[in-house]
Amino acid sequence: MARITDLNGVVMEVESLGRAFTLEVNSKLDQTLSNRGHSISMLVDTTSADNADDYVLYFQNIGPVVLGIGTIDVMASDVTTLWFDEVLGTPTFTAGVDTQETNRLLGSPNDPVLLSQYDTDIGGLIPFGRLFFERCALANRAYRVNEMGGMALPFSTAFAMRSSNPAAIITLKMTVNINDY
Amino acid sequence: MRIQGRQGQIADVDDSGRLFTLSTSLNVDQSLLTTGRVSSIVMENVTPTVANNYIFYLRNIGTLNVAIGHATFMASAATTLWFDYVSGEPAYLVGTPVEVTNRRLGNPTKPAIDAQYDANITGLTQEGKLFFQRLDTANQSYFFDTVSGITIPTGQALAIRSSNILAAVTMVCSIGIVLL
């Protein structure tokens, strides 16, 4: 019968119920992706809605690998409710600004292939289904959208974010994962 | 016997006989997301006509188990929500089907459920109380995590009741199709 040994001949133990002893280093998915240069911080550096519930952020995967959206942290200068919707259609912008992406493996050239812009009123979109919401109940406090699995965007799918209060200036940081696991 | 990697590395065993491993773990929701088996269901601005009326009903009408993982709630006034295991046939004043959106965008898979919300859902018998969530402050979101999940086999149902007739309740809840 074969036994598993290391280079020095130390034999792996198996206990009385047949379970092999292991010493495990456990890495969460986000940590593994970050170590590979596949985890990106995406930043919206302030936007607000022209009118209540205008879309202010548009995000579409235009690359070959599924993108995963992990944690979303938001802050608003005034009370507002943010909804994240799956959307169809072609976005139109009045003065669209590209979101900023920074790889969490510093210096890595890996960039997700995406179209991601923010604006005060993104038109041309058709809501296809609501995914998450977050209530920014207090001004200038950070809130985390607590969705443990996040969402996954295959090629050409898109979501958008809308804000209920035009007086709220919004800052957002989102984790974007290149999901090649 | 030794375990060898592609570049010739040998798996190590410590002095206590433990094999060193390095594993990446996914939480259940992340795992379900890879195959399009988790969706958001949305209920918006529903107020009970009488305190502790059922305002939400969900029954599994498919062949696979479904599970509620976690939810985000908001209400226009303070209220307490209870998740109950229920039996019986629901009767609605109006009845609005919940909105269901797969969290793997573009994936057509939907859980096979009968789920509606209403100001007063009757005809249900409470079989047991599962969880509660207190929404203390109006217009503030609350994250509700069941930790274990609520598994709903074929034919079984749960319902949510709300204590305050002045509170319009909004919910986004995760629902997964469970193959385990």
C-alpha cells in the first residue's frame, strides 16, 4: 500500500476514522484573486443625479472573462437610496467620466476589459431587473452593500446604479474581480 | 509515494504527519453564482393593513430545494418582521408577484417559486417561527443574515409578517437553487 511522504520520508498521518491530517492555509476567493492580480478597486470620485432616480453609474463587461462584483462601499453627502439594476440598451452620457481602476497587486498591468462611466444622468437604458439596494441614511458615512456573493457579469451584460436624491453627492468604491477560477 | 507538482515541487508533510495544503474557499453564494443559481427577489413598499399581517409569501413549486440566504430591509417606520414556516393556501387582496433577477447577469435560470406580496395575505397557518428582524429606525437599511439559510423543499412555504401598520417595507432577498 502506498503512503504519502515528504522528501525527508515523514509519512502523512491518517486517523482512526480514515481522515488524513492536513495543515491548511485557507485563502478566501478575493485574496486568491488579489494575489494573481485579478482583483481591482474601481472608484467613482463623486457624482450626483440631475433628477431623482436618474442612473449615475454604468458598468458593462466588454471582455472575454466573466467579471465578478464583490464588495461595494458608498458614501453620500446627503440621505439617498441607491439601487443597482441589471440594464439593457446603449447608454448615453451628458459628460461621462471614466471610473478609475487600480489593481490590488500593485504594478500589475492586468485590467478588466470593461466600459464603466459615471455621469449625472445616463440615458438610453432599459431596467431589466433590480439586484441590490443600499440606503445611505446618514450624510458622509460609509455604507457597505452587504451582498455576500455579489454578482457576475458575463460578456456584454451590464448594470447601472441610480440615486433617489439629487442633492446627494456620491462616492463609490467597488471590487471588480477577473473571475478565471 | 510523493505528490509532485508540475514544476517538480514535492508536497510537504510536517513533523506531526500533516500534509501542507493551500486552498481557496468560496462562500455558498459565490459558488451558486458561478452556475447562475442565485437570484435577487424584490418586494417594495408594502404595508400591512393590520399589525402582524402576513405581507410576503413564498412557496417552492419546483423539484429542487431553494434557500433564502440573506436580505436587506428598509421600512418607512420602525417595525419588527417575523419569518414563519407556514402551511395553507394564500389568499390575497391584490397580490403582486415579486421581481426575480438572476445575479449572473443574462442567465435565464429562475427559481421555481410562487412568491407574492400584499397588504394582507390570509389563509395561512403558522407552523413555526424561524427568524425575526427589528427595523429600529425609519428609512435605514438593515442587513439580515440567516447564516445557515432557510431551506425550502418542494411544496413548502414561508411567509413574513410585519408589526407596524405605518411601516412600508422594502426587501431584497437572495434565493439560491440548492443542488446539495
